Amino acid sequence: MKIRDMLHNDTVTLSFEVFPPKREGNVEVLYATIGDLIQCNPNFISVTYGAGGSTRDMTVEIASHIKNEMDQEVLAHLTCVGSTRDDIRRILDDLKDGHLENILALRGDPPKSEGVFIKTEGGFGYANELVEFIVEYDDFCIAVAGYPEKHTEATTMADDIENLKRKVDAGADFIITQLFFINDHFYRFRDLAIARKISVPIIPGIFPLFNYSQISRIGSLCDPDIPSPLLEKLYKVRDKSEEVQKYGTEHAIRQCEDLLKNDVSGLHFCCMNKSDHVLEIIRELSFTGQKADSSDE
């Protein structure tokens, strides 16, 4: 089923992001985690694509398994990095053969050895070009990325919104945002997008912290603004993993409660191939998939 058909005005989608394990032997552990997550009745599971296309084949294999063996809808990530048009066409053939209908089209992060994105000869330099190519290939449902705090390479927020507009105009059906920890950033981003006549659904990306070392890692990737009170709490218990997870989970619950009161199209959890903290969040939210009725507040 195409995810665009799930995005209705009266519903809130639930989805989780997982990534292919670095060691092939861990794939059964990943499937067990996904089995736990499926207990929450998500609308779809997204499967990432390693930097530099490092997990390309595994992404397709895992996405196909989730769809065909676990009977769960999937959003497969696809990037421009290291791929020609012919490479992308072959991947689209593989996705279609695996009965996969949904793609998150990304420019992608370069390999660590390169540091900056370099367009592959015969390939694509921007996500909107990839979206256009997918649209021409077949009728996939296409998602693209949005950045509530601006993409690190964008000069201004206005420039970043213009880039988002190009991706949507190229044929994107919906947007999933980069992680953020302060909801006002998301609301401001959503208002700017609407003002620019971007009318497709925007799903916020949620990252529940459960390990103190994650702070520096995500900071190097997208440098999100983290509330000072949360940072102070986490620093005090940085060597106590259970306490870190407790505070990270509590913040995610409050964040999601507020988002659900403010007419979001869905909640998309980056769960880092873990399920226990995400399951706790969903239980606390009593998630129903129905948008809050403002008349009841």
C-alpha cells in the first residue's frame, strides 16, 4: 500500500526507522526488534541506506523481508551517493520486484573518507533530480526529507525551504523531518513550508535519547538544539544508562504529547534498532492513530 493513501486529515500515522546492521549475522536480531515494534501496529517501517550507499543491497533485502515475510508496509531509503542513473534504475527494478511501493528519496551523506558530497558522473547531484527520475520510472509513493533547524549546508532557512519546495514540486508525496528536540522549531518550519505553498503532509522525526554518547554523534550529523535543562539532567547521569534512557524517554513523551495536540500528520521514531524505550513511549501516549479533537481540550 502506498503511504500517501494512509495520510488522511483525521488520522496520525505511526512509523519507525531502522538501519541495516553492520554485520550480516545481526539481521535476525533486527527482525526480532521489528517484530516487537509491530506490536504497536505502525503504518510503516523505514529502512535506511548507509552513508555512501554502503548498505544498498542490504537495505533492499531487509525492506523486502519486512514487506513480504512480516506483512508490514515499508519505506525504503534511496540516495544519490555513488550511483549512476543506471544504478538507480536497477535499484528501482529490485524494489519493484520486491513489491515495495514507497521510497524516501535523499541526496545522501557522503562517505566519511570524502567529507563532502561529490556528484557521481552520470548520477544526480540533488534530491529533487532523484525524485523526478523516480516519478518518470514508475508510480512509487515518494517521501523527502525536511529540516526544522535548516540543513547544515543551507545558507539560510529560506534557501532550505526553497530546496524543499523543489523536491515537492518534482513529485514528492510527503515529508519526514530530521530529528529535533524543541517543538517550536518544527512548528516554525511547518509554517514556513505552508507559507511557501508546500501542501503535502509533514511528519516530524522523533529521536528518543537512551545513551549519552548519542548527543555528540547526532551533533556531528545535524547539530540539533537540545534544551539546556535536558542536557543538564543527562550530563549528571551520563554514566548511568538506565537514568539517561529514563530522561530521554520522558522528554520524548512530552514532545509527542505536544505534537499530537498540534495537528501533526504522524510520528516517526528513529529507534536505533532498539524497541524497549519506544514501546514505553507508545504505551504512555495511549496512541490511537486519531487526531486530537480540539473541542475536547
